[in-house]
Amino acid sequence: MITCSEAVKRLWDYLEGEVGSKDRGAIEEHLGVCRRCCGELEFAQELRRFLSHHSSEDLPESVRARLVYFLEDLT
Amino acid sequence: MGGVGIVFHNGSRTPERRARGLESIGSVTDRKERFRQLATQQLPGLYAIARRMVDDDAEDAVQDALMKAYRSFDQLEDEDAAPAWLASILVNCCRDLGRRRARPPDEVSIETDEGFSLYRRLAHEDPWPYSDSLHLDFLQRFTRGDVREVLAEMPEIYRVPLVLVHMDGFSTKEVARIVDAPLGTVLARLHRGRKLFEKMLWDYAVRNGLLRGDG
């Protein structure tokens, strides 16, 4: 069975579906018996949501207006 | 470099897609109008990427990218690929802008610690012993401005894949094309970038007193 260190290194890739079936099986086998790594997995999911939640950067109306004008002015 | 000079398409072009594509656009006026429509739809996303790459120079970077994209609009074979195509041009414009304005090179001096675990560091330090949701409490301390500052401190080679995948919703394959790097390189940078982001969140929290007070 893989170690905690090996499992933790692959958790994000696991969440993204970027591990092969063999690695996926090894990670899931480890998660089945390791409570701490299950916590790591839940926290990785929270971090993904955290990044997504902070993704929006408001486009100020004045900037938007200038960029639209710039687009209309392209020749 | 990615963007201008690379033909963008999704690889599965149906007759319907081709019919919607640029082949059907005849006049310069039609072409300009189609570009304007596509670009206008992408403005919020483009501005968000530019803000995270060049901060206050975002508007200049987006204008530069729009100009370059317009001039090479014929290279866009499939309009479904427009978001990634525009993003690739913008990423290069942001890099150029950073170089022209002599920003400090941020690819060096910060080493990633792939063994770092924010989850374990929080459990070990336990800043709010009475909290039932220590890890969530930690994340909730960060405002959007805090997150922007943390990201701004990250080396560009790690920040760009992290932002494009986890904040702008591009796939890793799209990011590989946007930054013009092999997929394996992008995956490795993404992996190191996530660990570095965890470490930098912790360091930022310590430095800015976010660990004080009740959980």
C-alpha cells in the first residue's frame, strides 16, 4: 500500500481525474484505511471551491465601456 | 509562443461547426462584427485573467490582446475555441507587458515545497482550539483582495496554470496550448503551484495576523 506522503502528493490529481486506473486504485485503497488522508482529500476539495469562489474579478463599467469602444473602433 | 501564430480549433469539426466558422464570413464588415461579438462576450474573463497577471495594467494588456487577436482572427478555425485562443494571446501580452515595464522576474527565488500540507500545518498549529471547523475557518479569513495578493506573489510559471484551471475553468489541455508548453510540463507546474499556493496562504495568514482572534 502507498504511504500517506505518496497519497497526499496525488490527491489534487486524483480530484481532477488525472491519475491512471492503477494509481486511482492505490489512492482509494489508502483512503479506505487512512482517516487523516481522507481529511486531506476533503480539504483539497475545499481549496478547489475556495479558488473557484474567489475567481471573479469585477469588470468595472468604465473599463468595459472603453474596451467596447476600442473594439468598435478596430479597422 | 502560444496564441498568435497557432491555429486554434477543437479537433472535432463537424459540417455544422464549419458552417458557423469563419469560412462563411464574407465581408470585412461581417468579420469585424463577428470578432466584436466574440470578444465582447469574453471581456469579463479576459479582464479577470489580466488582473491576476499584471494587476493595474490589465486594461492595457486586454487592449493589446484584442488588437493582436483581431489582426490574426483568420487563424481561429473554430469559434468554440475562441475563449482559449483569446486567453493564449492575452497571456503572451501580459508577459510582454511585464517585461517591458521591467517587473522583477518572479520565476526565480521561490522554491516549491511539495511536502508541505496546509491541512496538517493547521491541525498541528491549531490556531483556534475551540473551533469545530478549523480548516474552513482558516479559508474564510481570506478576502478576495488577500487571495489576489497571495497569487500576485506566486511565480508566473505556477500562477498562470493554477489560475487558468481552478479560477477560469480551462482544461489542462487547453492551458498547455495557451502557454505553449507540453501537457506534462503544465501538470507538473500545476502540482507544484497548488502546493506553493497552500504554503503561501499559510505564510500570508501568519504575516498579516489572520490567525488571531477566535475561530
